[in-house]
Amino acid sequence: EPGIRLAATATATLRAAVGFLTFLVAFEFRRGDAPSWWFGVVLVASMVGSFLGAVVAPRLRERVVEERMVAGALVAIAAGAVVAGRIGGRPAAAVLAAVVGVAANVGKLGFDSLVQRDAPDAAQGRAFARFESEFQLAWVGGALLPVALTVPQRVGFFVMAVGLAVAALTYVTGRRALAARQAAARGLAGGEVDAGEPEAGGVDLGRGG
């Protein structure tokens, strides 16, 4: 299902952002000789964000379609990363960790609901297992960037913002293109059905007595 694949790519980007932020902040704090309690502050902020996301997401799903949950999660992290990049500092890192925790949970629940809605029942278990493996690889890929490259924290925040904004734009435009193709296919199928139906004026009235 193309819609599921699009959402999976977007959700993988969310997971990559989590891994990227985790190691970006850890290495920045270590280079800056941050007190150990700052690591705890960021960890707690992330956990609180994840908890809030788990609480908010089910209620949000009752009011918002799954695709908007996924897209909104991407936009929220991109916006939070821009603000954190402009402010800078350790408090900004903690706030961004909370934003990422909320958004990642909302986006993941949106994706899970989309799979349950669109994937065949018999294939859902296999789909969840395959996509979860991909998401874990995305987390590792995101985490490797700050490990392989020395990225200043504020620069890393702006990199996150650009990456998530591009992912959001790609997802939204991809969804629109897919919806247009599906509408065109339905219109074509409807036209073929109409063409195959006999017209009332074509009934032979010459039969009878």
C-alpha cells in the first residue's frame, strides 16, 4: 500500500530524529563539561514528553485523521528545533527533548492506526514487525551522525529542523499526489462501468405483437 509506505518513511524520520538528538546532546554536554545532573534533566524531559504523547495521542486520533497526526509530528519537531536552535543552551535541549518525545509518540500512534486501517488483517502482524525493524535502523542511523561528525548543538538543531521540514513536505506532497492518482483511477473505473451499461434509448421497441 503506497500510503502506508509513505507514512512509514515519515515515521522512520521521526525515529531518526530521536536517535540524532540523543547523541547530539550527549556529546555536546560532554564536550562542554556539563554537570551530570543536566543529563538527568534532558532524560526526564524526554520521558515526560513521551508520557504526554502517549496520553494525548489516543484523544487526538478521535479528532484528527492518521495522516495529519504523522505530518503534524514532523512539523512540530521541525518548529521546535528552529526555536531551540535560535535560543541555544542546555535548557533549549531539554525543551526540544520533550517536544520530540511528544511528537514521536503521536506520529507513531498515527502510523500504527493507519496500518490497522489500510493493511489487510492477515498482513498486519508481519507489517508491524517489518516496519519496527526499519524504525530501529533509522534510530541507529540518526544516532551515528553526531558520532561520526562533530556537530555543534545549535547547528545540529537546525539540521534537524531542515531534515524534518523536508520530510513533512515530502510526505504531504506525496499524500496529495497519491490521492490524485486514486481519484483519477476511480473516475476511470466509473467511466468504464458507465460505458458498459445499456442506454434506455437503445431498447428495441419493435418487438411485440
